[in-house]
Amino acid sequence: MSTILGVISLITLAYAIIMSYLKAGNIPRQYGAAAMLVMVFAFVGICLGVISKTEKDKFYFFAYLGITLNVLVLVVISVILYAGAYL
């Protein structure tokens, strides 16, 4: 589930960034709401990935992949917020 949330978050965030670029920054509020929802998904995905990692005798590839994707999404959102505030 962590990996699925990470993929959904990454696709949604990439779509919002691409559409924002194509519209030269003149975007509707729904893209900002989608970015906030993506951030919630990323936090939940990280929690699920950590919970999945603590289980014994499991295949940990998808736990690590989910944690990595969700952290990547949070890093991208953090860079966007930093660039909007200071650049």
C-alpha cells in the first residue's frame, strides 16, 4: 500500500507541475489542493512503509520502495515551497 500511495502521489504531483508549467503559473486552486492531498498521502505512505518494514519474515523491497517514493514526493514539495517563498 505504501508503494501504491507513493506512485499515486508522484504521478499527481508530476501532473500538477507539468500543467502549471504549461499554463505559465496561471493555475486553478485545485492543483494546490491536490498538492496538499499528495502531502497527506506521502505521510501516510511513509508510516505504512515503516510499519511494513517492522514485520518479520517479509519481502522488504516494496516497503523500501514505498518509503523512497514518498520521501521523494515530500522532498519535491519542500523544494517547491522553498522556491516559492525565497526565490
